[in-house]
Amino acid sequence: MRRLLVAVSVNLLLGVLAVVPLFLIWYALSNGPLATLGWTRPEPTENDGMLIWWLLAAVTFGGFASIWGLVNLWIRGRVAVSGSRYWPACVAASLVPFCLILLR
């Protein structure tokens, strides 16, 4: 259980880095498809198109997901916890910083 706390702590630190790609994905979604459906209001000054935002979001999220996956695979090999406990705890810990900023 103590090693799971180390993994969760590492994922909290990775979650700080995840704020940027998650924000870019949220921005692209809220100004694109969610605004088209009427679920959000688009940014009124956003008239350049959404392609650049989707590209930025995809590249930053892909880079972060690669780093996150490699780090977690490396840590997972050293933690004696079942995968059904490890992965949900690490995903939740990675999302905590973004959720705290979003709810603020």
C-alpha cells in the first residue's frame, strides 16, 4: 500500500503537467462540437477556425500521454498492487490538479 502512495504522488506531479493538454482539449471541445450542440458558448473572438486548436491539443496530449504511460508502466512493475487498484488510483490522481483548477 505504501508503494501505491508513491505511485499516486508521482501521478499527482504528472497531473500538474496534464493541466495544459487537458485545458487545450477542453478549449477545443467547448468552442467546437459542444458549442455547435448548444451545450457551451463559444469564445466570441475565436474566428480563426478550430484546426490549429485541435492540432495543438492532439500534439500536447499525445506527448503527455506517452510520458504518462511510460512512467506508469515503469512504476507499475515495481508496485505490488493489482492492476484493478493501481490504474484507477493513478488516473484519478492525475486528474486532480485539473479538476481543482476547473472547479475554482
